[in-house]
Amino acid sequence: MTKEFLVFAEKMVEEQLKSRGIKSEAVMEAMRDVPRHLFVREHLKNHAYDDSPLPIGSGQTISQPFIVAYMTERLELSRGAKILEIGTGSGYQAAILAFLGCEVYTIEVLDELAACAQKVFLSLELGGINVKCGNGNEGWPEVAPFDAVIVTAAPEEIPGKLIGQLKDGGKMIVPVGAAGSVQSLKMITKTGGDIIEKTLLPVRFVPMI
């Protein structure tokens, strides 16, 4: 990254993440080192590290940096973890997961966004990211089960097929609620056949298509 963007990234980590309680050094290092400005439109690059979501086209957004860090930290991922992401979008969340050493399977329903994300992954020489165009509600059954599932768009109800693709002991983090309203960020934990649901934060995400 250029010196200017390095300064923006460090400021983002200090003022938006640490100050709001993000504690994982690995997550903060990933947020520092993955060049967020490469995942936004050219005219928005100088706003890439701002404390807000940004439009990426096709009615979709790149999430606010804090939300990316928070969702990632709550999954408590270890290197080599196999992760399913629903909603590739810009590709930024998948890049953070890959930087953490995870094996990422990411699904995007919009072909143009999936293609753009793949170009950025290639430019950064990021391995360990597998991209598929398709219906996120169906998950990726042929490569399941997963250690974790992260959903970056809001369904009105938690997709049961995604829970079914979690390993025992796995976690899913997902915003749930109607479009245009305040939604609830949920953590789903699968333990010995039991499903434990916990509400974490009020959030606003684009609807899951």
C-alpha cells in the first residue's frame, strides 16, 4: 500500500476497531494489511477507510470496517478453518478471512460482483478463496461441512440449509430481518445436535437476494 493508505488503515484500526472493543490482534493485523481501497469503486478510494459502508454497484455495499472486524472476531477462527461466506460482494470479507489463513468458499448471486472480486483476489495473489455464482440460501453442499458460516446480507429468516452445513461445534453469524428495518446480528452455534441462537447487535444490511 502507499504511505497515504497505510496511514488511513492504521487510523481505521485505532479509531474504529480498538476504540470499540475489537481485541483480536490477528483480526486487526488483517484489517491493517488487506488494502480495503482496492475493493471499492475508483471514485470512492479516498473514503475506503471511512467509518461507514460504501456502495459497490448493483445495489450492494461493502460493510463498515467495524462490522467486518466484529463478525470475523466473533467466529474465533483458527488457521486452516473452512469457511462458507454467503454474499461475496466486493470480496473484502473473503480477503480478510484468507489473510487469517482460512480456506474460504464464497457465494455471490450477482455475476458482475463475483467477477470483480475474483480480479482483485488475483491481483493480490490471494490463495485459498473459492468463488461460486449461485443462490446463497442453498449453501455449498458438495464441499460441506464448514467450521463456520458468515452471511453478509440479511435474510428475513435464518436459512436452515446453512445450519445443516455446519460442523458440530461450528458457528454461523448472520444478520436477520426485513429490508429497510433494523435487523439483528445473530450467532448460531451447533453443539451436539443442539442449535443455540444468540442476538449480538442491531445492524442494517442489504437484503439477501
